[in-house]
Amino acid sequence: MTQPILTLLLAAPAAEGAEPRLADGAAEVLGAAALVGAPVALVVGPESALPALAETAASLGATEVLTASVDTAQLGAPVADALAAAIAEVAPEAVLMPHSIEGADAAGRVAVRLRAPLSVDAVAVERDEEGVLAKHSVYGGAYDVSSAASAGPLIATLRLGSVDHRAEAVAPAVRALEVASTGRPAAVAESFEPAAQASERPDLRSAKKIVSGGRGLGSKEQFALVEQLADALGAAVGASRAAVDAGYVDQSLQVGQTGTSVAPELYLAVGISGAIQHRAGMQTAKTIIAIDKDANAPIFEIADLGVVGDLFTIVPQLVAALEARKG
Amino acid sequence: MKIVVLVKPVPDTFGDRVLSLETGLADRAASETVLDEITERALETVIRHAEASGDVEVVAMTMAPAESQSTLRKALAMGAAAAVHIADERLAGADLVRTAQVLAAALRRAGADLVVTGNGSTDGSGGVMPSMLAELLELPAATRLETIEITADAVRGTRETDGGTQAVTAPLPAIVSITERMPDPRFPALKGIMGAKKKPLEVLSLDDLAGELEGIGAPLEETEEPRSIMLAAAQRPPREAGEIITDDGTAAERIAAFLADRRLA
Ligand SMILES: Cc1cc2nc3c(=O)[nH]c(=O)nc-3n(C[C@H](O)[C@H](O)[C@H](O)COP(=O)(O)OP(=O)(O)OC[C@H]3O[C@@H](n4cnc5c(N)ncnc54)[C@H](O)[C@@H]3O)c2cc1C
Ligand SMILES: Cc1cc2nc3c(=O)[nH]c(=O)nc-3n(C[C@H](O)[C@H](O)[C@H](O)COP(=O)(O)OP(=O)(O)OC[C@H]3O[C@@H](n4cnc5c(N)ncnc54)[C@H](O)[C@@H]3O)c2cc1C
């Protein structure tokens, strides 16, 4: 278990003047790397932020931290240059990064540059006698597939929220990485507007419990019922595409084929018919409960408990019942 | 200005999609093939721009099995002026790197000021194709745009990233990918369907692209071997329905008890 596994940890975009934190998924990729080898981190961000970010990386389990300073306004190419340099330096058995915009962009560029095998949107990494392999859940969770590299390091992007293991904190061993810029043209980030207010609810991607609402909620105002139920359960809020299209909630909360794929302990669907593209993103949940007034709604085909009835009656009663049980 | 939209035929998500457990490849005969909706949105976005600004040639391009050609006719019917279909039996089971090399070669041959793709497909869902193409073609890439504005010499837009909204821009030539926030695709009108039959649809084999593949440093022989190998594919047992009750005034209590039983509340 001493083979180095390189992880790519990026500074998240930050508002003018604010110090960036590590982008989402850092703890997960280090946790995944620790399961199959020795986690090494490449931390990429603006020069001034690197010491603090490197320290965070070590606290999340990176046994060795390489830092590369980049102009974060330049998108794609500079991060790929740093990652290619780190791969040359570390000669890792595998390279892991979150399946985020920036993670996927870097993975794609480096895979073609090095002609390296690429496994996208993995939900787990494992080791067998031959080496590291990536596990995938494809076609909306209908199939489990595993892939491995035929030659060279396996580059894999990891679905956010899919790995629970966390590596133990270590003392930081940090050094700066020399990066030769390829000078490849890059798109430019002109400005960044932080999201109005970070929600205090759990993050949809990694939540253990999710309450999702659909078109059945009828309006943005009435969607608050879903939020109240989520809060009573300590759950994250999700939504169907129809609810997103109708403007009830932000697109980042969409669950399904073209939204987020989730696999929580509990998925409670309210006013969601259960179209195949919605089920594709949630049918691997451990327990599914559905509330819908149409007894023929396909969501009932996969529900462990299905309730046919009016959500506007049931949800407020359920919130009250949960509060009462809490005492 | 020439804009190439990369469109992808995929198994219809409205049906049950089948993966061959032996090869790990999509069983194309098992599902109906349709244009991936996200690539129709990309096409819609570009056609709207062409209609508004004039002097824009819209080309739809795909790398897909020969049988899926009808999907390119649909792209022409929606309003693309021409289509390019890369079809070659040697491409069956192509992985991401190889797909990128072949598409990059064809894009080089076509010569585009702007390349527009979807942010991720409903089958492979890689979401990496645009950045791979940008790397091979040495173009700037602005990925996952939720809004887009195309001018004579640049493309700009916004995207949702960790914790906020980023405004991005790239000088042309460039490559961009768009998300589901873009407008719904139009249904081709009868006139469009009739007109599509007369529009040029070019079919290319790998040999037709030999020169360009060489040019991007991926000669024909080298594009042959897959780089990641699928080790195993297993089908999950379908989920079974549990208990279905009709609310008689006690359903909320029933749910609360069910949650408590399973230690979920
Ligand atoms: C390529 C593609 C990708 C897609 N990706 C996604 C995706 O990622 N996620 C997704 O969700 N969808 C996706 N869709 C859309 C999908 O096909 C459905 O249109 C969508 O999921 C429907 O959302 P819904 O269940 O909220 O709405 P509906 O299907 O309209 O269902 C609303 C439900 O609410 C119930 N209802 C209404 N009033 C009440 C009440 N008072 N009490 C109780 N129940 C009530 C109704 O009986 C109905 O069952 C995709 C489609 C395509 C073609
Ligand atoms: C279930 C499944 C899983 C797979 N997993 C992997 C894997 O882990 N690693 C791997 O190397 N390969 C994998 N493949 C093969 C890979 O999906 C194909 O090479 C595919 O053509 C490109 O990837 P994508 O569709 O995921 O691209 P994405 O990056 O998701 O596509 C983004 C956009 O690029 C454009 N585009 C992509 N492909 C084409 C095309 N052929 N023609 C025209 N435009 C296109 C479209 O505009 C699309 O919206 C998988 C295929 C399947 C069916």
C-alpha cells in the first residue's frame, strides 16, 4: 500500500479579496486514495493561498503535498500543465480528482496529453492483484461496471459524495513544484459572484437523507413544504427537473439523469411522478418513500413505502408528527 | 463565421437501456437511438444565434455507427446547413481519448471558428470531451455555460461552479460546452424536414482523416488500442415495490413510524 496515488486539489473560486478554500471533494479524493495507496496531493491555486491550502491537504491525509501557483483567472490549461508536471514528478499508480467542472477539465486535458486511460465519474476505487480499478454506476444505476488501466497511470474523476472513507491527518510535508507552462490558450474568468447564501442544510451530493419535491408542489412558495420536511429530518433538499424548470428551486438541486446522482440512506419523494430520468439519479437509494396523489405514478414501483394521497395534507401532518416524536 | 455543433446519437433515455455484460458496450439494437437532448439544445442555441445575426454557417457533426444517420437528418431539419458523419467499424467501442482524437481530426478538417458541445452525454456522461478537444486543437475552452453570447471575435457566458457564478470569456476560435439551462430544442417543421433531404451530409471514414490524425500527433495505427479496459459489468437486480397505502388520515403517522423503525428520523 505504498504506491503513490496523486490527487488534484484545487482552490475554489473566491470573491475579489477573499482567501480561497479547497474546492469540494478534497477530503473524499484523499480518502479514496488512502484506500488504495499513499495519498499525495497536488494543491493548485493563487500563490498567497498555497501555504494554508497545503496545510488543509495534510490535515485531510496527504502524506506529501506539492504546490503549484497559477493564475486562477486562466481556465483549464495552467491546471493541466501543473498536473502533468506532478505526474512526471510523482510517477503515481493512479490520479484522482473530483468530478467537478475544474476536475473534469483537468482530467480530460491531461488524459489526451499523456494518452493515459481515463475513467470518468467513478463511485469507488479498489485494488486487486493487477492494480487500481475504478467502479462506475452507469445507465442510472442499472449496471455496475469496473475499469482499469491497460498501461500507464489510471486517471479517474470521482463522483462527489460517493466515498465515505476519510484519511487520517498527517504532519504537512510540503514542497513547491516546478511547472513548465505550455502556454496553451485558455478561456479567462472575468468575475465571480458568490452564491447569495450558503444553505445550512446538508449538501445534496453527500447527504444521508434527501427530501425531494416535484411539479406536484405547484409553486415556489409551496415548495417551502419540502424544505420544512427536510429540516424536520435533517435532510438535504432535492428536486425533479420539472420543479427546476418551473423555477421552484435552483438547478443545482436537480436529481436525475442530467442532474445530480445520489445514493442516500433515505430518499423521500414528494409530488414527483418518478419519470425514468428522475429514477436514474436516485434508484440506488437504500430506502425510498413516495407521496403522490396518483396511484399509477411510476415512483411507486420502486418505493419501499408508497403513500397515495394529497401532499398538502400529508406533509404538514408528517412534519408535526416528526416534531412530536422528537418531544 | 462557421460554428460546428457536436451532436451525439444515444440510446433513448425513455426506454430501458442495455449494456452488454460481455463487452461492456452499449447494446444499440436494444433501444431506440435518438439525438441526445443536450446536443439538441446546443444546436438550438447556435441556430438561434445564426437566425439573429446572419452570416453564420451551422454544421452538425457526429462520430457514430452508420445506422444512426437519421439523427443527423434531424439536425439538418432543425436548421443546420450541413452535416458530417464519421462512421467506421474500427471505431466500435472507442474510449474517450480515441473519440477525442477522431473528433479533433474531423474538426481540424472542417475548420471552425467555434465548436459547441453538450456538457455531458446521457450514456457515457463523461463531461470531458470539450476539454480533451481543446487540448488537442490548442483552443481555449469555456465549459458548462448556462448563458452564452457569441460575437465576431469572442464568446462569453456564465457558469455555476463551486460556491457561485463565474463569468468567462474566450477569444475565437474556441470551444464551449452548454448545460440544460439553454432553451428547449425546437421540433423540426415540415418545411425543414423536406429541406433536410437536399442539404449536404458528408460521411467520413478513418482513412479520410489519416492526414489530420497525423497532424494532431495521433496517427491512424496509434488510435487503435483502447487505453482503459472494462473488467466486469453486472446488472443490478431491479428494485421491487414495497408497501403502498392510501391516505385515510393516518398516513403521516405511518410514515413517521416507518422512519422511526428504520432509525431514519
Ligand atoms: C434527456 C432528458 C433528461 C432528463 N433529466 C431529468 C433529470 O435529471 N431529473 C428529472 O427529475 N427529470 C429529468 N427529465 C424529465 C423527466 O422526463 C420528467 O419530465 C420529470 O422528472 C417530471 O418531473 P415531476 O415528477 O416533478 O413532474 P410530473 O411528472 O408532472 O409529476 C408530478 C407529480 O405530482 C403529483 N401531484 C400533483 N399534485 C399533487 C398533490 N396535491 N399531492 C400529491 N401529489 C401530487 C402528480 O400526481 C404527479 O405524479 C429528463 C428528461 C429528458 C428527456
Ligand atoms: C455506459 C458507458 C460508459 C463509458 N465509460 C467510459 C469511461 O469511463 N472511459 C472511457 O474512456 N470511455 C467510456 N465510454 C466510452 C465513451 O463514452 C465514448 O467514447 C463517448 O463517445 C465519449 O464520451 P461521452 O459521451 O461520455 O462524452 P461527454 O464528454 O459526456 O460528451 C460531452 C459532449 O461532447 C460531444 N460528444 C461526445 N461524444 C461525441 C461523439 N461521438 N460524436 C459527437 N459529439 C460527441 C457531445 O456534444 C456531448 O454532449 C463509456 C461509454 C458508455 C456507453
